[in-house]
Amino acid sequence: MSIQFHERKKKWVVTWRNPWTGKKHTQGFDDETSAVAFETAQAEIAAKERALLRKARRQKASQSRISVKDLLESYFRLAHSNPVTIRQAQYHASHVLSAFGHRLAGQLNRQDILNFSEAQHLRGIAQITVNRRVGILRAALNWAVRNGLLAANPLHDLRLPHARARRIAPPTAKEARAILEVAAPHVQRVVILGLCAGPRIGPSELFRLEWRDVDLATAMLRMPSAQKNHLEDGRDIPIRSDLLPILRVWWRHDSTLDIRHVISWGGRPVRSICRAWHTALERANINRRIRPYDLRHAFATYALAGSADIGSVASLMGHVDASMILNTYQHVQSAQKRAAVEAAPDILGLASREKRVPGI
């Protein structure tokens, strides 16, 4: 940057170069004072622009170095606050990390994801689960772009095959009784409470239930609610009259041992019943897939089959939207389907038209 006086033009001329484009610029002034003031202002602007340019270059360099592992760690630490959502997402993300953790995030491509999907299929993973795992990676990449960690999402145009969740029929009455007969005591409690109260089976709800949450005098329990779109930390569930005597027996047993949690093993709260559950299925000679969570599905299914209204079932299960019951939990049985088609009145008088069949 410089100031010169041009005799021919009778002008003071300021010359400077744009740090972004590298182009040279000039501007003339009638007096030296104005030229000096302009030069000073342009020098300050140029200094700020050069600082921004250096920052942009450093950012671009860091963008090219961020790994998938570092990206996902930052994404879970900064983009999420719900611990339940984080735990679920981290489980699925662990499979992505096994495949791409060491790779640079910006260098992933469509073929990488197709190879990952194929490898998952070979291990028996359903397409809907593959989509969820890839979806977590793509969400993290989008978040990185929004926050300046990546210049672009390399998977922005990726399209995966549409997949539907595989519905697992809840345990039948016969299967539930068979499991209850052979299960370990703590699993028996899970079966009974799962079928009678419809909680989420796991550490988000049922395994957090303590005896202080159970009021045997008023036949009401306060089920801790999973942190999924809930404004309250629990919901009130009436205790069935046939369940009350069983709960009293459990309470007397646990209170003598100073056990706080309703579901416990060896006096301690449990985090998982996976192994004990599969052992119970084997002992009950049940070969098809049934998950502990399907007890919750069974609660909704059989409550609706018993003419319970959808709104009450949704409230008991902790759903804000009652449509979740119809879309997810009602496994309609053959008898219910037959009852549905027989429920409508015979407005055509078909029963009296035995001799002439319409439509022939």
C-alpha cells in the first residue's frame, strides 16, 4: 500500500492490493490528508481480511484432517443432550466406527456405504437397521458442515433402499405362561409387570422403578418415564386388582433385605436381562424370536383386544401421540380381524338371499 502525488492529474493516489483476490486497486484524492486517512482505513481492513483468510485456510486444513471417530465423538458430545438417545445412537454408531473410524470424514464416498451395507447384510442385519446406522453417520456429517468442521457432506446425495420394521408378534397367553413358569425370579417380575403395566423394558423405565414409587394402599405406581418427548419424569399407572397380592409378597420379601428396586438380582438393580431372558425361552421350548420389549407390545395388544380405549392405553404407556399405538403396538390377531368384519350390520340383507348370490 502506498500514497503518491501525480503531477499531471494533480491528485494524491492511494494504491493497495486486495488480500482475497490479489488484484491491485487505486483511488485518487484532492488533498494529502484525505489520502492518508483512506490509506489508514484500508490498512486496518486489509489486516482484518488477512486474519480471516488465515483462519479460513487453517479451518480448511483442519477439515481435511478430521476422522470419522473424532467427528462422531464431537457430534454426540455437542449435538445431543438426551442420554437415552445418545446411548442408542452410540450403539449403532459403534458399527460405523468399526468400519470407518480411522478414515477421514471428508473422504467417505457412496461406494464405502454400499460396501458397509453389504457387509451388514452378510451378518444378518436388517435393512432398516443398516439405514439407521448410516443415517447417524449422515446426520453427523450434516452437523459438521453446519458447524464449519467440514466443507461439504460427501454423502449428501446418498439414497438407501426403503425398509420397513419387521413386526414381531407379542407372546401369546400360552407363551407368556410358559416363560413365567421357568424364568428366574427377576425375569418373572419383568414378565408380570411388562404384561400388566406396559412399561419400557430396560434401564429407561422398568429397571428404574423403586418400591418408593409403588403405593400399595392406593393401588397406584409411579413409573419413571424415559426421556423421550416427556415434560414429566414419571406417569401414574393403576395397579390391577389381581396384581396387588403379588406385589405385596414381593414388597415384604424385598423390604426385609432392604432392596430398593422392584427389579433386582442378588439385591442389586439390573441393567439387562438378555442372558436370563434367552435362558427362559430355551427352557420354555420357544424357538421363535420374542424380546423382553415385546411384553410392552403385548400389553397394548391385549388391552385393545379387551376394548380399552386408545387414548388411555397411550397415556399408560407414556405416548404423547395415540397414533403410536395403532402404528406400532397393536398386533391384531385373527380372531380380532374376524370380529371386525362380522361387527358391521347386514345392510344388504345377505343372510336372506341364499338362493340368489349377487355378482354371478
